[in-house]
Amino acid sequence: MASHKHIADLIGKHRSSSLNEHERQELQAWIDLCEENRMLFERIKSQGFVSDILLELYSTGINEEGATIRLMFPHQRQQPFVRALQMVAIIMGLLLTGIAVYSLLHRNRENKTIVVDNHLKDGLNDSLAPDVHRVTLKLANGRIVYLDSSVNGHIALQYRSVIYKRGDVVRYEWSTGDAHPELEYNTVTTPRARKFELELPDGSKAWLNASSSITFPTAFIDKKRVVQITGEVYFEVSRHAMVLGAEVERKPFVVEVNPLPGKGVGAVIEVMGTHFNVNAYGDEPVIKTTLLEGSVKVSNQYPQSRVAMQSATLTPGQQAKISGDGQMEVEAYTDIQDVIAWHKDLFIFNDLDIKLLMQQLARQYDYEVVFKEPVSGHYTLSVMRQMSINQILEALEFAGGVHFKLEGRTIVVSQ
């Protein structure tokens, strides 16, 4: 019987149209061997297969020794993976043009543990996404609390709003007292290479990606629950808001994205109870709002009169894009789980220009990027956060068309 690696190699060559006649017959024989093989071969042609596998592995649980999975496909959105449905092994590969570099994962059906072959752990701790930068909480009085170094438990008190920390999560609770507190604001900010989870005073949850911030009142006492963000934040909004310790219905939750530097365009997102992601980095060309559950109303916020106000109500699976000139576009987004993969410690980039890809990797790993000369190309990259920047750059180089050199905290890119 052909080895899993060999079958992975054959499928990789099939995708790149580089099979010889003998290999073609060999692959066809494997496909014809059983219905499961045929179904598997058809499934790997579907879009989103990479992210499905990664999210499955994430939800199943990966032990410390098996923390890295390498996946990357340049120049194509159809991801050629092999998953042996009737076998104990799961094959996942780095399938390049005419070449397959594979990672063999063994699934233990009894304890659901994923174990990566030992040779894949080499270099795991080399240039990992840094974990040394500070996540800050700015209180209303200007005091800065460094959440990384704060011990678990009560960390601050503001007008009866008690702030607790447990691990990488901060939670706000209202204690008994003044029923008419002053409206004061706090801001949580993440640096590059860090993310953080926050439970807002109303019970809603917000996950901040790297280089992001959220500003919010210590108590939602106005008619609307309004927060302001920069960067990227994933929200799970509570439909029944907790206000001054009491549950209140029909209080809209509003996310404001202030006009981006150099663009003059912002956004307003209004919801009741829902799950959605907002990507509004100042160095990216558009503001993206993606809806997973519920309903949201997205409007452009443009201070210059030459662009008319536009708004759209999204349904689950839709994404609204607001460009730098204030124009809005709504489209169905098929790879919906890819959008929030970051908050599950996955990096999934689909058919992304090398410049934008490097820009995002720099943000997640805290590097500066310098292009020594013009470089073009689109890549699809799916990896666990535990993978080092060296491993990712080596994989991109292996795909061809690009070369990298690390100089301290700077990545020099050339052809």
C-alpha cells in the first residue's frame, strides 16, 4: 500500500499538472481503491478545506508537543490537502508547484490527541510570535495599568465599576452604590504581537488582535452602548445589557471607527446581540465588517461632503467593505471562519498580495519589513501562531518568487 506521504506527493503533483503517466495511473488506482478515497479526493478540491482542518484541530485540542502545523499554498485558493478518513493518520502538507513537503499527524481515536512527528518541532521556539510587549489599560484618571504584569484578581475600582483580571482576560463588574455615576472612559490597547480578551461592563465580550485598541465607558448609562476601536476586534455582543448591575433590553450596541489617518473615512456599526468582526487597521486599504451571527447595520462615516452617507444591513456570512474614498461594498464571504481565526491562534491568509501578507506578519510577530526591490505574487498561508517567523519565511521562499533576510527585528524582502 502506498504511504501517506507518497499519496500526498501524487496529489500535489496532480494539482500542479506535473504527474507523469505512471504516477497518474498510481493515483487513479488509489482513488478507485474505495469510495472513501474518491470522496476524500473530491473534498480536497473544495474551498476552505485548510481552515476547516485547522479549526477542527483547534477545537479537538493539540498537546504541547504537537503545537505546530505547517500549511501554505501560493497562487491558488483551492487547497490540496489529504485527510485519510478511514485511516488513523491525517496527512497535511505544504503542497507547492510540483513539490509536496508534508507533516504527518497521527490521530489517537480514543483520546483525540494530535501528535506531530518529532522532526517538525525543530525550530519551534526560534523567533516565535513575541510575548513580551505590554497590554495596557488606561483608566479615566490617566493612570496606566500594565495588564501583563498585573496579578489575577481585583486591579482597579472606578465609580463602583470593579475591574478584575484572570490570565489574559479583563472583566468589568458593577458594585452597589451611586445609581448615577459620571460617564468615564477606559481604553485597552494591545501592542504588536499580542492579543487580549475583554468582558465589557454590559457583559459583551471583545477580543483585540495585535496593534488594536478599544475605548468604552465604565458603565453603559446612555441610550446606546457606544465603543470606539482601532485595529481589529471580534465582538460577541450581549443582547440583554447589564447596566448598573441590572439587565436592560433594547439598548443598541454601537462600534465607531474614527476616520483613518490619511483616508478621512470611518465607519459606524450598530447591533443588538450578535457576533461580528471589525478590521480597521490604518495601514490597510479598507475597513471590513464581517457578520457571523445576528444582524448588524454598517454605515460609512465620512466628514467630507463629497461622499454621500451609505449604510447596509448585513446577514450572517456577509462582509461590508468601506474603501478609502468612503464607498461601501457588501459581498458574501465564503471563508467566514478565516476572518476570526486570529482569535483562535490561527493565521489564515487567502490569496493575499505579498506586500499585505508581510505587513500582517510584521504586525503579528513584531518585525519591520523592508522591500529591497519590487516583489509581486499572491500567496495563501494557513499556520498556527506557534510557528516561528523563520519557518514561515522558509516556506514562502520554498514556494518561489521571493527571498528573505533577517537583520535583527527587520525582514529584508527581495526577489
